[in-house]
Amino acid sequence: QTIVCDDGNGGLLGFLIWSTDAHELELLWMAVDPSCVRRGIGRRLVDAVLCHLTTEKRVFLRTATTDSVIPGTPFSGSAYKGTNNFFNQLGFSEATRISDYWGPGDHCLIMEKVI
């Protein structure tokens, strides 16, 4: 499922894609236009998805750890510090870390909260 935030003139400000079943909801992919960061768009997207939950569910997401690297590329997990802080501010906490989840040196942080 997908929810979008636009500027009223057809310009995309952000989106969030998620999936759900009877027991949990996974936030799969979220992005906010870099020119709109820190304006509450990300929070509104997450809130819009979570406000429709009618039963208690585990809500989780997978993100890179801040020490992740992808050898031979400029990727740096340090770029995920803001992402991880954002979800911490929304009440998500670290559930587990999985080493080399996406490949050697590219670790996964699973964050979750129960609604």
C-alpha cells in the first residue's frame, strides 16, 4: 500500500509504502523531498498509516546501521543517522541488528514499536 504527500499542484513531497498482515505492519520504503525535510512531512506520513490500525500490531522497519559500508562504493551508513533518529523520535526502538544482511559490511537495523 502507498500513501503520498503532494504540494497541491502535482508536486510530490513524500511517500510511504507499507505492507500489513494480521499481526504486523512493515514500513517498506519512505522518502521526503530533500527540500522539505524537517517540515513534519515524514511524521505525517507515518501517523497517517498508523492511525488506521484497529488492532494491536507490531510495526517495524529495516534500515541500515550507521556503521554499514558497501565495499567499493561511496555508500556510508553514517547517512542513516538522521533516519534512525527520526524513527526513535516517533517511538521506535532497536529490536535487533543483523550483520551482513544486504551483503558484506552492509548491516541491517530492525526498529519496531507496538501500536
